[in-house]
Amino acid sequence: MSELLRSYLTVGIFGVAAIAMAGAMLTIARILRPQRPTRQKLIAYESGVDPVGGDWAQSQIRYYVFAVLFVLFDVEAVFIFPWATRLEVYGLFGLVEMAIFIFILVLGLFYAWRKGVLRWV
Amino acid sequence: MVELVWLIPALPLIGFLILLLVGSRIGEPRAGWVATTAAAGSFLAAVVVLAGLLGKDAHSGDRSYELVLFQWLPSGSLKVEAGFLVDPLSITMALFVTGVGALIHLYSIGYMHGDPKYSKFFLYLNLFLFSMLMLVFGNNLVVTFLGWEGVGACSYFLISFWHRRESAATAGKKAFVTNRVGDWGFMVATFAIWSALGTVTYTEIASSPAMSAAAGTAVSLLLFVAAAGKSAQLPLYVWLPDAMEGPTPVSAMVHAATMVTSGVYLLVRMNGLLTDDALLVIAVIGAATALFAALSAVAQHDIKKVLAYSTISQLGFMFLAIGSGAYVAAIFHVITHAFFKALLFLGSGSVIHGMHDEQDMRKMGALRALMPITAGTFIVGWLAIAGVPPFSGFWSKDEILLAAWEQKNIGPLLWFVGLVTALLTAYYMTRQVILVFFGEQRWDEDVHPHESSWTMTLPLCLLAGAAIVGGGINLPLVKEWLVLEHFLEPIFAHPHHFSSGTSTKVVLAVISVVIGVLGITIATLAWLFRRIPTEQLEPEFLENAMYVDSTYARVVSGPGTSSFQKAADFDKGVVDGAVNGVGAAVRKLGQLIQPAQSGYMRNYATGVAIGALMILVVLAWGLLL
Amino acid sequence: MFAPQLLGFVSPSINWWALLPQMILLGAALLILLLSSLAPRRSSTTFATVTTLSAAITAYFVSIGLWYDVEREGASSSIASAFGVDGFSIFFTMLILIALAITALLSHHYLDREGIDPPEFHALLLCSAAGAIVMAAANDLVVMFLGLEALSIAIYVMIAMHSRRSEARESAVKYFVLGAFSSAFLLYGIALTYGATGSTNLVHVREYLDAVVFRDQHMLMAAMGLLLVGLSFKVAAAPFHFWAPDVYQGAPSPVTGWMASIAKAAGFAALLRIFFAAFASHDSDWSPVVAVLAFVTLVVGAVMAILQTDVKRMLAFSSISHAGYVLVAVQSASNDGTAAALFYLFTYTLMVLGTFAVVGAMGSDDDHPLTRYAGLGRSKPLIALSLTALLLAQAGVPTTSGFIAKFQVISAAVSNQSYFLAGAAMVTAVIGAFMYLRIIMTMYVVDDDESGPSPVWHWTTSTVVLGTVIFTMVLGLVPQFLIEFAEQAVPILIRG
């Protein structure tokens, strides 16, 4: 077996161990715990609030747009953080590059704003 | 200046494109003027190129200039270029093609007046001119073939131009079918030349080593089949008389002056390949055609049919010249014939026009007073074709007869046939002139003949001038006067020289003049003075052109039809059956795999996964091997 | 652990000049978005079209300059060998720019007619063109993937922009999901390539493969297979073609034309660069697989085409069979074959754009039945004639560029001794011709019940149709210059 595949074997063993452990915990709990179900106990747990309505609820489309915008601008942080940690090394070149990058993102935000995406109507 | 050769075909092409795009919009008469300008410009370009060619040294081979535009069909060892070859032969052809062509364009402006398809007519004329020039200037057989097919196509379009007339449509079809036989010869000859010499370019063919005698004869005969189709020689001539269904300018340009001489051009161009055996065949068929057509012309009543048979007969003369090895004489006659035959056709068109579409000579007569210019110019044409010195026809015909006399094997016989043809030619042309322009008036009261407009008479006058002095380009006896012969000399593999002494030449010339005058005299006695009963002079046998055409028709419609039917049945049953079977099988296969195209994304994703698996399996299979 | 100077960042040398074409395109995209967001009202279509056109033309002139640079100084590569500057990349850049200009012209009238927001459409079009150029020029698999996603994501949105039509949305979702699916294959292939050769850079891959003899090449084989799957999906080769008919049918016609031409051309560019250039030493491994794909694609494309009744679906299957021909050229793994593929892609791109120009003008209703073309020969003779010319070219009839293209492909296959495949290509060409002739027959022979179809015509459309028809016919007679162009554009991998 090649070196590479051997390293995957380790991963595989880890996976099996994880599944076995979780399975064992749940099984042991099931065997040990007392089981006296009431109607109240079988209600889905909603952080202590009583659930209202079905589980197929619609949410505002505006949330979706905001979520997409958030993800878009959130991702830029993935690029900006590593750059920020090595700012001096990248020097002027890096600064210009990052300026262009942020400029394009700002342009996107500007466009979204002008098209009325940010307005909560 | 020689480099400008591309302009010569380009101008008619531009004219064609203009007419194609806006022809019907600009209408009459502007469409005609556009076409005429293009043709005239092409002529001027040809003159410029000629001047450039003359400026080069005649003997060092400089007078052969190739302009290669691009590689056209690079395919294996076959390299075909789209290129032009300018040499004395092609420029000579181009000069009279564009010159006569331009005049006929001008003439058509008046002739086609009022036709509903006015602009389309000029579109075809320009396309024809372009194709003819491609034929002439092509530097290899394939480009020439392109032009060859192009002129053929234009010829069919123009013959059946008035396609609502049943006879015109049929005539077009007939020309098409007959010409295919000739085209077959051209194609097979091209293949044969390529396989024997490995090239189809003229200059390379000329410098190639000779083929074996058998192959050479075969190729020569195939080329002659091609030429016989296009130039209406026995037995493929039958389409030309019917081609007179087209408008008269078409008859003048396509079916008298230019296209029908392309067979002569082809053989002269390929002169280095023609073997002695083949030349003998060509000479015999040429002579036979000349005699046969002249006999048929004697008894025609249609003013254009006479000229059509006369054209076939004169083409026969040209092939007689080629067969006798006298290529210069052939080209010389091509040129003079273009002048006087175009003149005669245009004159007949003028008559037809003035007589309100009457073509039967029995209903004409005494028109000379009413149509003086037409009559005068027609008479010039008549004297030229009848061989009366010093008109152009005399010089070229005399040279052909001399060449025939000197033919090695059966010279005197060929000469005699030519002489009889000359007699008949003088006779039937005199008959025509008398029937149309002299004698008593035979037309109906309600017909009012009139002279045509200047656009029609001007070309007549110019052509008449050319028909008078055209012989001057190649006068015999004095060596320096043989301008055409010296000009064309570089293109011949074996230049031809007359061996006869001056005395023989003079005697032969005198005989031919006497014969011509004799023919004119007989016709005058018979048709003007009515000294000879004319009924016997028009035997039905000759009026029907010895029934050749009707025999063809009977064979084709009788046993021919049944064998065609069998071929059609075979095609329908076996060939179509196979094709349909394959088609049905393909359809079945498609229906078999169609369910995979279900429209469901999950199935498509499965397809991708299966495909991936397939690829991996194939790769793994490769590894295992 | 490391000395500080080793950590110092040295930016790779960058040939900005070579990157200029796609920078112009992206700049134009940003400009369009910026100006349209500044404009008070709905901005005009003309502005967007003109900007896109001028960007395409400017970039085209830059590429001409680049071409002469490469001719003079030889091929090179830039940004640490990640970006190739050779005849191949410039060939595709030029092709993409021509197609971009044509698509911009075509969409001009279409966007107005269908009420689609022009700035967004054009910005996306420019982005996808830039992505396609990156894909064709990338010498690094990761950069190539970046180009591919830029191209594809823009196209997903362009399809969906016709939001009032549910078919368009369905197409977009189908293409998006399946495209993402196939991207996964491609990515896995890239990862395995890295695993097998230690680099994603094609120059390094090539050098490594030339130098090393594998004892065990399972991983390399798997890498090749998965890369092939991902790219075959993009070029719509069977059996990865299933999306094509549905998506082509549902997408707006200008986008369909763009997908059929440029998405395909860019996919083939990547395929050729990876397989022909980088995996050259293993051509005996991948060539048979490509041959099998080519065969299946040819058969499926030709056979399925004749069963269709919808013109856009017919053309979708026809574009599948065209992919089959290009694959026939690719599998020959020779310079001749690659040149034939390039020639084919160039001529095909223009043919297909012209064809979809006519199709787009014939109306944008949800389906596009063949019967709509009945009687077109009489009611609009010029349009019918142009479409006939383009379809005959696609069928590969002599005197059109399509004939020369097919001829080159088949002759490359024959000189590679793939006689079976060459035969299959000829047979399927005949089967495929049936479909093209059926459209032509419908236009001329079938009688229409009413006054005949009345396409919506605009001068931009006529310009495109006329231009593509002229190009197609002229190239059928004078193919030499493009043949030579393609021969000089064979990909070269050079360390830069």
C-alpha cells in the first residue's frame, strides 16, 4: 500500500472510531435511561418556547437577499485577514492589489444599494 | 500593367453583384447601363493588359504571366490554385469576348426594352461574361472548368429566359442534358491528365514530358468530346438550333460569338497534348459538321435558325483547322466569326424587333428601305461570311482551306468538303439577305417595320466595321503582316507553318473566291430573279436537318425511356430502399436512446456519473492490458 | 524557523500586456455597472452594447499586437508560469472576442424586446468572456478552474435573467446544478493531478511526466479520467450531454448561441491544453478514451437530432455532434489534429452564432417548433437563404467553411490511422445532414397556412447574419489563411 493511501487509512480509522463512540454513547444512554413518555415530553425542543404552527414555515425573501449579500461581503474577509497579517511583506504591491479588490466589492455594494436591494420595504 | 488581369473578370462580377443586390430596384434602363459599363470597363482593362503584354519581350517567355490569387483546393498531392494565366492566347480571347460582349450589352439595352425581367437579363449577361473570362484566364483545368460550367449554367438560364414559353423551357433542358456529355469528357480528361502528369496547371502541363501515345490520344479525344459538347459538333450539336429560343442578344453573344468557341479555345490551349491520330478525328468531324450544318441551313425559314446552323458550320471550320494543325487559323476564324456572326445575329434581332417578333423569313422582304442601317450592316456581315475579299471572313476561311489542303493524310478531301461548305455558305446567306431585305414585301398590312434605336444600331455599325477590317490582323503573303500568328506563336508546342508555295496559295484563294461568287450567283438567280424554281431548293429532308434531331428524340423517348424507367425502378427499389432502410434503422436507434433524455435532472446526473464510471473503467482496462 | 528574508514576498513577473484583453473586458463590465447605477433612470441598451462592442474591439487590437509579439519573440508564460502567452491563447482570445462582439449585437435588440435589464446582461457577458479567455490561456489547473467558474456562473445567471419565462429558470437551475456536479469531478481531477505529479501547473506537470516513469500510475489515470469528465460536460460530449438540449431550448437565443459557441470553445481549449500539451507523454492512455467519447458523441448527436421537432433542440443535438467532430480531431493527439480542432471551432463558432441569430429573430416564445419556419422561403427569401447557407455549412457541404473543417478533422483522423472513427464521422455527417435538410425543406417546400412567419428583424441581426454567412462562404473557397492561423496556434507549454 502506498504512503498516501496509508495516511488515508488513518483517517478511515478515525472515522470508524468516531462513529463507534457516538453510537456507543447513544446506545448506552438508551439502555440505561428510564423511559416514561408523556405528551409534553415529546414536543420538539424549541429553546423553551412552545412551537407554533407546522415545521414548513415561509420566511421573508428579504432575509434571503440580505443573507446572500452578507455571505458575499463576508467572504472578502477570508482574503483580507491573511493579507493584513503580512502587510509589510507585500508592501505597496499588496496594498494596491487589495485596494482594487475592495474597490470592486464596494462597487458591488454601491450597485446593490442603487438598485434598491438594501431598502427594507 | 499585366498584373491588372484580375480586373478583367472582376468588373463583370461586380456588375453582377450590384444587379443581384439592387437590380430590380434600379430597374430599366439603369440596370442595363450598369451591366454595359461593367463589360466596357472589362474591355478597357483587357486593352491595358494587352499593352502591358506587348511591352514585354516576345521571345524570352516573358509574355506568359501567372497571377496566383490563393491555394484553392490543397488536397494531398493535388494542388489547385485559383490563378490567372495571361498569355497571347488568353488575352486574344479576352479582347474579343469583352469587346463583342460590351457591344451586345449595349445592344440589349434597346432590345430588352419593356421586358418584365429586364434587370435579371443583364444580371445573367454579366455573370456569363465573368464565367467566360474565368474560363479563358484560368491557369489550370479546374478553374477553366469552373468557368466552363458557369457559362453553361448562364447559357441554360438565358435560353429558357422566357421560361413561360414551353419551347424555351424544353430548349434549356436540352442544352443542359447535351452539354453534360461534353462536361463528362472534360472531367474525365482532367482526371486523366492529373493521373498521367500529376498536375492540372497549364504551364506545368506544357513543360511535362509527353504521355504515351495511347494515353495522349485518349486524353485528346476526351478533350474533343468536351469541346464538341460546348461547341456543338457532330453528334452533340442538337442543342444549338433549339437554343435560338433565347433572346437574340443571347444568341449573338453566347451561342455565336463567345461561349461556343470555348471548345476551340480548350483544344488550342491543350495543343501540346493532341496527338496526330486525334487530330485526324477532329479534322474529319469538323469537316463533316461544317458540311452537314451548311446543308441544313439551306432550307431553314426561321431567320435565326439559318444563322444557328451557319454557326455550327463555321465552328466545324474551326475544328477542321485544329485538326489540320493550324491553330492560329482556328483562333483567327474564331475572332472574325465573332465579329460577323455577332453582327448577323444582332442584325436579325433588329429585324425581329422591327417586325414585332416575326422570325419567319417568308413573311419579310424588301426591308432595306425601312431599315437602312440594319440592312447595310447585315450586308457587310453577309459578304464577310460568304468569303468575299477583302472582308474579314475571306482571310480566315482561306487560311483554313489552305491548312486543310496541306493536311497529311486526306488533305485534298478535307479541302474539297470545306470548299463545298463555302459554296453552300455563300448560297444560304445570299438567300437569307434576299429573303429579308430584297424582293417583294410579304408582310401583313398591320405590321409596320421600323429601324431600331441608336443603342441597337451603334453596335451594328461598330461590328460591321470590325467585320470589314478584322481580317487585317493576320494577312497572308507578307510575313510581317501575320500579326496574330507571330503574337500567338509562343503558346504552341509545334508551331504550324504552311508549306505550300505562293502560287498554290494564290490558286487556292482564287478557287475559293470563285466558289463564293458562284454561291452568291446561284442564290441571286434563284431567289431574286426567280430563274430557278425554288421549291426544290428547300427539300424537307434538309429543312428537318436530315432528321437527326427527331431520330434522337425518338430513340430517347422509345427504347431510351424504357431503359430510363428500369434505371429509375432500380433507383427506387434498391438504392432508395437501402437509404430508407438505413434511415429507419437510425430512427429506431434514436427511439431506443431517447428515454435517457427524460428532462429530469437526477437522471442527467446519473448519466454523468455513469459516463465517469465508463471513462474510469476504460482507463483501468488500459492499465490492465 | 525561517530566516526573514526567505519569507520576503517576491511578486512574480507579470506580463501586463498579455493580461490586457481580459482586463479591458472586466474594466468594461465594471464601467457598465458603475455608470448604470449612477444613471437616474433605466439606462439605455445602446450604451451597454456600445461599451461591450468597443471593449471587444479594443481587446481585439491588443490581441493582434500580442500575436505579432509571439510571432516575433516566441511563446512565453506569465505570473509564475500560470498564464500562457502563445499562439493558442491568442487564437482563442480573438475567437472569443469576435463571438463577444456578435453576441453583444444580437442581444441588443433581444434585450429591448424581452425587457431584460441591459447593463447587468452585458456585465455578465463581459465577465464570462473574460473567464473564457482565462480558461483558454491558463497554464495552471487552478487558474483554469477559476476561468471556468467565471464563465459558467455568469452564464447561469444570463440564462435565468429572462425571469418571466419559467423555461429559462428551469434551464438555469438544471445547468447550475449539473454544472456544479461536473465541477466537482473536475476539481477532484485537479487534486489527483496534484497528487500524482506534485503540481497543478501544467508546465511542471509536463516536465514531471516527461522525466518520471511511473511504476504505478493509477492516480494519474484517475486524474485524467476525472478531468475529462468535467471538461466533457462543458463541451456537451455524450454521455455528459443530457443538459444541453433542455438548457439550449430554455435559454434566451443569444445566450444559447454564446453557450453553444464560446462555452464549448473554451472547454475545448482547456481540454487541448491539458491533454494534448501537458499529458502529451501519456497520449496512448487518454487518446482511446477520447476516441470512445468522440464516437458516442457523434452517434448520439446525429441520431437524436433527427427525432426532434423543435428547432432549438435540433440545433442543440447538432452542437453535440459538432463536439464529436472536434473530439475526433483531439483524439488524434497530433499537431495536425489540434490545428484541425482549432479550425473547426473557429468556423463552427461563427456558423452557430449566425444560426442562433436567425433563430432568435424568429421569436422568443417558449417552444420553437419546426412548423414556424414553414413558408419562410417565400415570405422572407433573404433570411431563408442565409439560414440555408449556415445550415448547409453546418452539414459540411462543399464550398462552405463547414466542409473544409470536417475535411480537416477527418484527414487528421485518417493520418492517425483512426480509420473507424473517420468512417463513423463521415456516416454521422450524412445522418446529421438529414436534420439540416429537414429545416431547409420546411422553409421552402412546406406550405404555411397563413401569411407565413414574420420574424422580428433588426439591423444588428442582419449585420451579424450577413457577416457570418459571408465569412462561412468565403472561407469555404479561401480557407488557406485560417488553416495557417490554426497551424501556428498549437498550444505550447513554456516555463515563464
